[in-house]
Amino acid sequence: MSGTQRNIWHGSGIVETNIELAEKTFRLSLNVQEPLPVINAGQFVMLRLPGGSDPLLGRPFAVYRVSENILEVVYLVVGKMTSRLAELQPGNRLDFWTPLGNGFSLSDAAHTIMVAGGIGQTPFFMLAENLCQTQTESRCTLLYGTRTASRIVCMEDFEKLGIEIHLAAEDGSIGYHGFVTDLISKVYQPGESTRILCCGPHPMLHAAFQVARQFDLPCEVSLETSMSCGLGICYGCVVKCRCEADTWDYRRTCVDGPVFDAYRLCW
């Protein structure tokens, strides 16, 4: 293990479990065998297969849950790296470095609305857990949408926390028939201090931001931008952000995000 001035843990972990939860969706648990640094909700981990070059680079994954020396991610099999991850067995090793990026901000809002699409529920579990422990009088709602019911995962974890959950499927197979962003206006109560947090495909993030702007609500979005290093070295994950005096500049998703104030992005 080696650290940097940003207190980034770099080393390897042993796979404890790698379980298929639903269609092409897995939960991976890594035992690091020593205490991990503090990881905040919305930060991420870079995973890399050791001893090989296919794929050569690591891939970013939201941290789903972490204990003293156990780190969990939930991932969807969509390409070469995730296909290789799905083949891992208990006892295999994975290289990784974390915590990376900036997570969701702290807030005393009376109502936190978390909007997730696809695999976008993954950074919200630790946030929901923290809110339930520290802000017992506030409301926390999860709006979760996928293409079809067979992709819905991890809801039992949120249910155990007592989180209010509303599901949506584009094919109508579960919950609301349509886009998950349509549900925001249905759970928002005018006059209640509310913030909107989002993670999912870019079109969903944009649609959620438009609703937030309509109601003049704070909104943060976690971008699923492709990354190569996770450390801000390669500048391969830049996004356009608004600056002072109606100008804009590039910001690196891996170090300035992945969570951004939605009002600062150049949509």
C-alpha cells in the first residue's frame, strides 16, 4: 500500500464475493486486509486486473458500500473490463486506488431526492445510510429507473434503511411507465426545503436538471464520464463548466467531479 498527499489508497484486494444480482448486474466485495481511508458518498474507485494488459487501464466504479477493510461495488456488464470482472472468483486479486474525486455535498435540506438511472443507484446507498443516521427528521426519496424490471437491483438495501422508493421502467414492466425524471414533480412538495441529486445517463441528468431549474432547486449530478487514470493526469475526462463573467473552461471529471453543481455545467 502507498499513499499520496491526497490520502489515496493504492494496492490490491482479495475478492470475497462476486454475485450476480440481476440481469448482467453483479455485486463485488473486496477484502483489503487493512483499514481503508474515509470514502465519502459519490467518490469512486479505479479497478484494474493485475498481471495483464487486456484491458491495460483501470476503470472507474462508484463505491457502493465500505467498512473498515471491505469495499463493495455494484456493476453492470457492458464491455471487456466488466466482462472480465464478472469472471472473477473468491480468492482472485484486483488492483485498485481510492478514494477518488469529490462526492455529494453536505446539506440540511428537509428533503433529499435521489434520481438514479441504469446503474446510477450505486453512489446513493452510503449517502442514504448517512442521512438516515444523522438527519433523522429529514426525508430521503430514491427515484430509480431502468429500461426494464429485470435490471432493478439493490432495493432491499434501501428498504432496510426506510428510504421512500419510487420505481420506473421505460417498458412499463414495473412501477411508473416512463422516464424516472417524470417522478420528480410527483414527490416534490412546494415550500419544503429540497435538493435533487442525480446519477445516470447524460440525457437523464439533463432532464432532471431542467426540472430542478423549473422549481429553482439545488441540483448536483454525478457524471459517468469515461476515465483513464482517475488522478487528473491524462486530461481525458474533461467537461465544459461555466466560470465567471459568462465564460467557460474545462474541468476534469476525476478530480473536480464526478459530482458537479448542475448549474455550473455547460449542457
